[in-house]
Amino acid sequence: MPNADTSYFELFDLPQDFDIDQDRLAAVYRKLQATHHPDRFASADAATRRASLETAALINEAYQTLIDPLKRGFYLLRLAGVEAGPEHHTIKDGEFLLKQMAYQERLDGLADRDDPLAAVDDLRDQLEQEKQQLVEQFKAAYVEKDFDQALDHLTKLQFFGRLQSRLGDIEARLEEQLLD
Amino acid sequence: MALLQISEPGMSTAPHEHRLAAGIDLGTTNSLVATVRSGLAETLPDTEGRHLLPSVVNYSGETPVVGEAAMRMAAEDPANTIASVKRLIGRSLDEILATPAGRQYRFAESDDGIPRLITRQGEKTPVEVSADILRALKARAEATLGGELRGVVITVPAYFDDAQRQATKDAARLAGLNVFRLLNEPTAAAVAYGLDTGNEGVIAVYDLGGGTFDISILRLNKGVFEVLATGGDSRLGGDDFDHAIVDWIVEQMGEDRRSDPAGMQQLLAQARAAKEALTSEPETRITIERADGESWSGTLSRETFEARIEPLVKQTILACRRVLRDAGVSKDEVLQTVMVGGSTRVPLVRERVGAFFGKPPLVDIDPDRVVAIGAAQQADVLAGNNPDGELLLLDVIPLSLGIETMGGLTEQIIPRNTTIPVARAQEFTTYKDGQTAMSLHVVQGERELVADNRSLARFELRGFPPMVAGAARIRVTFQVDADGLLNVTAQELTSGVQASIEIKPSYGLSDEQIETMLRDSMAHAQEDLEARRLREEQVEADRVLEALDAALAKDGERLLSADERAAIDAARQTLETARAGDDHQAIRNAIEALEQASETFVARRMDSSVKDLMSGHRVTDFE
């Protein structure tokens, strides 16, 4: 079974690229869990059950890393020897930070709009577009092995992820209020 | 000994041997036991043909009485008749006293937070009461099947936290049951539904039981049941509909007997009957005997009832919204909504759920039996009866797990709806020179402040080598298993030292307390604690020998020298001899000796398996 040296890509028999075949990833995941999940060893001895638990947890970790573009990106960088995380990289791009603040303000003001839910949808589409752009930029930088630049794009992508998450929470609250 | 059957799961199952297994739905109001026989899953009735076992235990006499008989005693002796114990399990006394359930029974003073019900047969914890119900179901199953159960799958609400799950397992242990798996109720229902219809796609399971509400979103695909997200409320259920009617009656009557067990008993019984009547009738008459013996009568209309329960139903719909968002699917993607739990018969519930999802929910699967059926189907697979079976359940953790950090804040370690099993590691360091221990407080919930989350346990990690402050690198691994239970291990990385862990559960019985209960219950059931221990070790010895023999047959020649083989054979012989005897410690020692003797063999097998695995996988395998 996979040990620390097997990469998640190898585990799923996928090429080590940012673009992955989602269907194949899902199919391999199901097949791996069908073989290694603790349910297959419910009647086995204690040590076997423990080992299967660890293996299944590893498979889940690998799957969850590869299925999420952001996590996949950071993982690729880690494989390339670039440690990544907010504490490792500061965004120095002033223009980007200003843009972030503008988005935050828009989020704060959503509830006061005439048609808040329509405004939410608009903002959601915009954020999605921004993300797509950053993903393309990341891919380009990664392929060129310009890992610093790639890390920069990915960190910016993380900002947008947080904005989207906040947007989701705001939408939830708006929906609940409108239900009354 | 981790003799993992990498490419041939279930190979160790002796052919033609059907292992007795069962699924148990340990419900708030009713419990059931089901099994798979001749390929068909069915619930098992008692000698009078009744499938449902009311989750009611009476302690008026010498021994516990469970079920219908207990219900009949409820009117005469309500104080000693415990119903809906599922609302109490895994909760502290303070928590219980703050809920309607707390008003129904008398509890002993507690300095450890553990609730103890005062009964004529002594103080009973909710775990012991649940064990009495499980014993009755065990007896029913074994009598019907004519043999001892290898193991069971017991269902729990998806939204049950670690304490409630652990308590359920403790109850099973007390009842003498081997639990293969704790299974989430909505997942069990999805299994029954999915295996029955063969449908694929995204489904929602809306499970409104007596005491809990769960909403789960699953994807079904060729025998793989993947939970995308789960949500709910472990304190909202059909019982609350009953209490809403009780409150209405009290208002109308002008007399409040809710704090008097006999009075409450009557009120609840009438309320329940009224709720059921209003399912098919527009209004119903309720009659209550006043304290002074006079009779009071009132008419409850369906409109009034619906107005009363409206806020509760709305809460469930809000939970549906949240879980869809968590799952990342829209309402339109949901193919079908499966209704589970008796309270889903209430017309308002069906109406609102149908309106929300945009199509009428599925109601023709018996909402009372579907969970037990699904559990039985999984139990059959876990017992090893179906080695080529396709069934695979990928469930999730329902609540985020976090630890307490500076200032009473929660730092999230594992977010809710993460697929289990899952293991996450976090690194810590020491803050004092020579520090050899540390304490972690683990909580469950989504809030920022620790005080707003549910305290799970305190883990005391001990035994690190003393170092300069900040030099130690302590990796703590939080592992949640397939039952949804947390296990914590810790290792100091620079020295490689594994910490010893002492767990102090925030709400729960310690291992010692369980042992004491086991011994006490044994005395009543006239069983020998020693005999049970012996049996457990013998079962484990059998598993170890079976796994070893299979491994030796496959790779013994290839991977072992003559000397190495001889050493393993010798240890194996010792275990066989011990297994035939009646000294459980001797068996335990022999198992450990054999594991040590075969360590190298195991390692070699793993290595060669990895090579096989990696070289064996090709694109075409997965198409």
C-alpha cells in the first residue's frame, strides 16, 4: 500500500499535472476504497483493521487534495519542493490588495441592495471569473517552472476562495430572512 | 499483525459458512432488529408477530421489562418506566435537565456529570437502559436465527456526536454485542432504498425520528454510497410535536401537570394519539383526567396543530438548505427525497419537504423499518457473507473537530462533512524547559468560542523527553474512524517517542465504570466475566491464525527462509495450544508473541504488495 514516498498522483495513476481527468479520479477513488476501506476488514484481526483504517484515511486525504483545485495546486508546488501556505508568502501586489478590499466592501453592502439575491448571483459570477483567470495564470507559471510566480497566483486564488465562502454565508442568511 | 489482504478482500472467509449478523435500529420510540436470510433483508418479529419493539424499559419489579409490556406498566408506574432514553444517551446531567426529557424523570445528584435515573432496581445510566433494550433485541435475533450473532451494525443519527456514539457502543458492549459498525441512519435508509430500486444519482434522506432530525445528501453510483454532506439537529424530533400538543392542552385545560410523572405520561400519550389521528382527520377530540379526577375534553384541529409545529418544521427546512450548500448541489440535482421516521407521516412535513425540493417525497418505503433493513444489509457484508459484494459506504463526520487554543478559541482540525476515515496531524511544541506532558481539549461544533461548542474530551499526552522550551516537535494525529469516533496519538518527532495518552471524556463513562457495569450485569445474567474475556481472546486468536495461514499459503515459500518459517511456526503452535485452553491471558500473550515473530514477514509482504499494486494498475482497470 502507499507509503510516504508515493505521490497522490501515483496513487491514483494520474499524470502529475494541474489538469486532471475528474471522472478517472472519481473512478479510481471508488475502486481503491472498495479494496481498502475498513468495512472490508470488519471481521479481521485488530492489527489488520488498524492498518486498513490508516490506509483508507490516506486514500481519502489524497482524493480530497486532488479534487480541489486550490489544494491540488499547493500540493503540486510541495512536490516541486516549494513549501506553501499563507505564512510563507505575502502578497506584495498593491493593486490586488485594493481590489480585495473593494470586493469585501461589496460583500458588506449586499444586504442593502434593492435585489440582494440578484446582486449575490452577479458577484458570484465575477468571483468565478477572477478565479478562472488566476487558475490559468497558475498553470502557465507552473509549466514554465516559475514556482515563485505560481505560488503567488495560488495565494491570490486563496483570497478569492475566502470571498466565495463569505458570499455563501451571506447568501444563506439572506435566504433565511426572505423566508420569513 | 497487519496481514492486509491487498488484492483479494474477503479471501479469508471460509466458503459456504454463513455468519449470523443483524442490523439494529435503536430508535427513540421504537427499536427493530433485522437480518439477511437467503439474500433477503427482513425485520424479525417477536413471538407475537410484532416487529417494532417500543424503546421503553420498566424497572418496577425485580428485573427489567422491555417493550410492549413495559409500555403497559407506564400508566401505573411512570416514574420507573423509561421511554425515549435515546434523548438522554451521551449527554450530561445538566444538559438533560435543560430539556423536556429532564422533566419526565428523577435523577440522582451527580458530582461527575453522569445522569443516573432513580429506579426501583437501583440507579440506571442511559447506557444501561439502552443495553437492556439491546439485550432484548439480541435475544430475539438469536432465538429466531438459532445461534449466536457474530456481530451487529447499530444505527445512530448522523448528527450524533462522539459522546453519543461512544455511549451507544458502550451500551452494545454491556449487552454482549460485537459491533461491526455504527451506521448513520440516513445512510442506512439510503442503502435500503438504493439496493431496492437500483437507482443512481443524488438523493436526499429526510429522517425525522422521535428525538432527532437528520438530513443527508448522498450520491449513489453502482453500489457505492457516498455521503456528500449531512446536517440536522440532534435535539429536534417527532417527540417535540407531541410536546407542542401537550403545551396546547395545558393552556386549554388551565392545569399544568407537566412536572408530575403520572400527569406528563397521560398528556404525552394523548398528544401522541392526537398527532396520529390528525394525519388522516381534520380534527380530533382529546380527553384528559384532571388531578381532581374530573374529566376535561377539547378538540384540536389540524390547523391549530400545524400552526404549533410550523416553527419546528421550518427549522428542518433551513437545515435542508444548509446541507445542500455544504454538499455543493442544488435542489434541482436531487433526484429523490426519501422520508424516514414515523413523524414524516405528518401531512405538513410531507407538504413542506415536497415544496422545498420541488417534487413529492418518496413515502412508500416503510419509514419505520427502512433503517433496520439497511443496517442488516451492511451487517451481512461486514460479517463476510458477501465477499464479492459491491456495497461500499463512504460516510462523513457530521461536526467539525477542533482544539481549544489561547483565549478560549476553537482551532479547527477536521471540518464537518469530511469523508471518514480521516487522519489529520498538527504540530505543537513545549513552552517550558523540561516539559514532558501536555493537555489538549478537543471540541465538536462550528462555533468560534470553545464555550459554544461541545466538549469532547481532554487528552493528556505524557512521556516526552525533557527538552529546551520550543525544541520539541510534537505531532498529534487526530484520526476519526469509520464509526465516527476520534482516536488521538502523539509522537515527539526529534526523539521518535510515542506519547502515552490518557483520555478524560467530558461526558461519558470511563473504561473502569463500564467494566464495573459489565461485572454487575453479569451477576444478574449469571454469566461469567472471565468466560466472556476468554471468548473474546479466542475469537481474536482465530482471526489472527486465519489471516496468518492465508498469508503463509500465498507468500510463505517466497518470502521466508527455512529458519524464519520455523520461528513463525513455533509461535503459531504456541497460540494454537493456548487457544485450546481457558487462560485468556495466555492467549493474549501468545497473540503478541506471534505478531512479533511475524513482523519481518509482514513488512516484506507489504513491500511486495506495493510493487504489485503499483504495477498492476493501468488505465483500463478503471474504465
